[in-house]
Amino acid sequence: NAGVTQTPKFQVLKTGQSMTLQCAQDMNHEYMSWYRQDPGMGLRLIHYSVGAGITDQGEVPNGYNVSRSTTEDFPLRLLSAAPSQTSVYFCASSPTGGLKQYFGPGTRLTVT
Amino acid sequence: AQSVAQPEDQVNVAEGNPLTVKCTYSVSGNPYLFWYVQYPNRGLQFLLKYITGDNLVKGSYGFEAEFNKSQTSFHLKKPSALVSDSALYFCAVRDGGNNRLAFGKGNQVVVIP
């Protein structure tokens, strides 16, 4: 099993550009989530999904969109990047119930 | 909404000494509590969880945590710290009635040889 994979590992965007952060898991987990990690603030939940076709907002959803068309994939879209979205983004998955989460290696995003 | 407080930014401990990382939580329902560890430039790794049952929970790499309902705490402990335990530690809580996990800001643990 590859576990949770994220691409790209690093990305630099200009303000106003759009992009999609990719996340995939091969463990047939129902629950998937996106977090951003900022110094001194820990991890904050952006969006999460409890299964294909079902998504919900987390603590900091503004400026981000998600969709879950398959169990395996959970992409995160930035429609118009802002410097405040400079962060490290982590995707995670877990079996039904969202208890023990498996994290991807992260994507470091810089918006200039 | 659920929340977690990790009051110390950094914990320094000598190798071989006991290690404690503090965590207090706030939830409206029954708490599900977790500890994760993050090594430099890596994703988070699960250490242990408390859902119900025995208040002392044992996890990976010799770590354990004690659930204290009256003090709303879930402190992480290790009897004898190793230099390789130096990392960032996160406490997290989930209200049993929802699917959202709230993380604390993290504690940097430095184990001094």
C-alpha cells in the first residue's frame, strides 16, 4: 500500500492564480480530510468527507473547494490564491468513524 | 465546538528522564482524544487514542497517556525519554457526536543527550 499520497510536494503561486492539490489513498478509507498547518496554530481543518459524494466544511473553509467523486481521491482547489493561503497542507484518511487518521507527506504552498 | 489547549510551546528534557506533554480539552459531549507526533518535514503519525474504558492508554514507541475527566486533561507521558523522541507533538479531540477533529497548536519536545 502506498498509503496517502499528495502532489505536488512544493508549489509557488502568484496571487489570483488557481490550482488543485491532489490527494489519493489506497486503503479504501471512507473518511478523508484536509488540514493546513501554520506556525503556532497547529493544524486547522479545512474540509472533510465521510464518503464519496459527501463533503462538509471544517474550521477554515473560505477560499477552498473540495469534491469527492471516488473513495480514493479528495482534491483541494484554490480558486484565487491569496498570500494568506501560504501554508503546509496535509491530507488525511481514516476508516469509517474517522478515528485513527493516516496523514500524507504534505504540500508546501507559497503564494506571492 | 471542541478545542484543545497545549500550554507549553517547548518541553526540554534530559535523555533518560521522564517526559510529560500536557493537554487539556473542551467538548460538549463525550471526548475522543488522540496524540500524534510529527518529525521534521513529515506528516503526522498516530501515537494513541482514548475512546472509552481504562483511563491509562498505551501507545506506540513506549508512550502512554492518562485521561482525567474531572480535570479535562489527557497528558502524554514516557518513563524514559530518548533523543529520537525529539519532535512536535499534537493533542487532538473529537466530540463523539461529530466527525470533526480539533488539534492543539503542538509542543516541540527536545531531548538533550
